[in-house]
Amino acid sequence: MVGKGSVNHNSRVFNAKNTDPERTHRNIEYCNEKITDVYHQLFDEAQKRYNAKQKRADRKIENYYEKIRTGKQEKTFHEIILQIGDRDDMSAKDENGELAERILDEYFRSFQERNPYLKVFSAHLHMDEATPHLHIDFVPFTTGSKRGMDTRVSLKQALANQGFVGNSKHESEWSLWVLAEKKELAAVMQKYGIEWEHKGTHEEHLSDYDYKKKMRAEEVEALAKESEELNIKVDDLRERVSNLMEFEGEMDEISNQFYDEEEFQLPEPPPLMSAKTYKTKFVEPLIKRLLAIAKTAVKRCFEMKERLDNISYELRCKYGDEERYRKENQKLYRENEKLTHEVQDFRLVRRIFGDERVVELINEARQAEYEQRMAQFRKPKRTIHKDKDRDVR
């Protein structure tokens, strides 16, 4: 499972209704670092290097954690939740729960070594709920980046650095990594004589609602990936626009040189020098130099304007695409949420009436719908009544 992440809940700063305080002492806390401290450890040096290169103060990063927290491209951290079986076959109250505890503990011991670009800062094994399960919270990062800070937060690049490169919307870096971690857990389970039963991995075994829900989730994931790539392109365009704006500062420096440097200053005319000689010797050469500089500056301005117009057009296109993806993403989320409620309602009906009765009701409804549809295509019978004058139909 992928969780939103609640470090306070995981560390039992507060207890939810589904926890048993009498078993909380059996929980295992592997680590519980403050996330802002982890950000300082990972990114402070890269932040200093990045800020040292910036010529403009407004482009410097004051607090990288706050930049990520308030931004839209990356999450501050990610969480995965691992569980073996359910409360029926791996209850935390019996010996099977103790077996699940040993397996999850052994699995976690090699997690950080296996995932060097996922910095684990909080990890807890919970034994005070119905089924033993493991929460792992981590900050994904990449190094040697050529865009922005050389060490920065990036789930996509962190997983790519570990060898998980997506090749389609159904096989993203995340899905490939999750599958690999499931196999790691299954390998530990195998040592204890437990086999991984693959549930819900074949579409033919999924209900219509489950299948639609699965497809919506995959579409949402693909859109999220496209949105991330689009944000990277937009950032690149912003960087190019910023570079163009720096040209304005360069022109200011050039204009200041005209006032300060000696080669652009007209000297006082020497005694007894005629105006014609002064013009030929001093004024005309200076005018030629100024004209040459002016021509170069004007040419550069036109080039910059053309590039700026092109980039502005690209930005407008990218923003339009981003808005379209955002609206489509919201629509898919709403559909997915609706399907989730329908699945829950359907499963509740199955539990109450039983699978056989539900199948009978579905078949009866389909038959009634079929008969109603066929009735619409049947032509009404014509009856003939004869009277003395005419036939009535």
C-alpha cells in the first residue's frame, strides 16, 4: 500500500480507535528522525552551492524543505505500508502474528541498504492493530543533477538511480520498484514456509467495478507522471526567461561604462588645437566606437526579443497543457472515488445476501433489461375490423 504518511500516528504520539493500547508496547520503532533535520543533512551543502551561483537574490533558496512543502512538483516524503495476510490468517493476537512480525522485521533490516537513494527517517512495525504491518517513511533524492540544486528531492530520479526506469504508463518507475519490493518480501516469507498468493493480478478475476477502479488508478498515475515531466519543461523555460532577463542587467553595465571608463570620455581640447582637428582626432573615433557598440547592442536586443517571444509562446502552450492535465486528473480522481464507493456497496450486498443470491439477482436484472430492450423492437399487432363502409386498422 501507498500511504499519505502520518509520522505522529506511526510513532503513537496519538492513538487511533483501531489500536489496542495494551499491545502498543510490542510495537517496534526502528527510527524516528525529525524530517527537517533530515533535509538539512541531505541538502544543506547543495543549497549553499546553488545559492553561490545565483546573481540575483530572489533566485536563492532560503529554506529547501519549505520550498518542497509549498511546491507542487514533489512531496516532502513518501510512505509505503507492508502487511502479510489479513486479520483472519495473520492476526496480531496469535502465533501467526508473531511470525508476520519476524518476517517484516527481517525484510526491513535490508531495506535501506537495498534503497540507497531513499533516505528512511521514520519506520515502525505495529503490533497493536488487527494485523501486523510495517510503515516506512522516506525522502527520495538524487545527486549530480544538472537542473536546479545538484542534490535535490526527486522520486523519479531516485528510483532511476536504483535501476528502475519506466518504459510505459503501466510500467512506471514506481510500479517497477513496488513489484521488486514485493518480491523481496516474498523471498523472506518463503524462508518461513509462506507462499505469496497473487490476488487481483489478473483482470479476468476482477469484478467490473474493481477493473474500472484499477484502470482509473493507472490513468491517474500516468497523468501524474506526464504532469511531472511538464513541470520540468516549464521550469526549464522559466530558467531560460530568467537568463534573458539577466541580459537587461548586462545592458545596464554597458551603459554605465559609457559614463565611467576613460576610453569613452572626450578629453579637454589641448591648447591651440583647432575645432576641426579636435573633431577629427577625438570626436569622430569615439562616435565610430559608440556606433559599433550600438549596432551590436541593437542586434542582440532583436535576437533576445525573438527568443523571448518564442519562449513566451511555449510557456503559454505548456500552461494550457498543464491546466488540461489538472482538470482531467481531477475528473479521474472523482470517478475513482465514485467507483470505490460502488465497490464497497457491492461487497456489502454480497456479504449480506451471499454470492449465489447476488448472482441470481444480477441475472434476473439482466434478463428483465434484455426483455425490456427487445420489447421496444417488437411491432404492435394489427387488428382488422370490418364495417359496412370501410376497413379500420
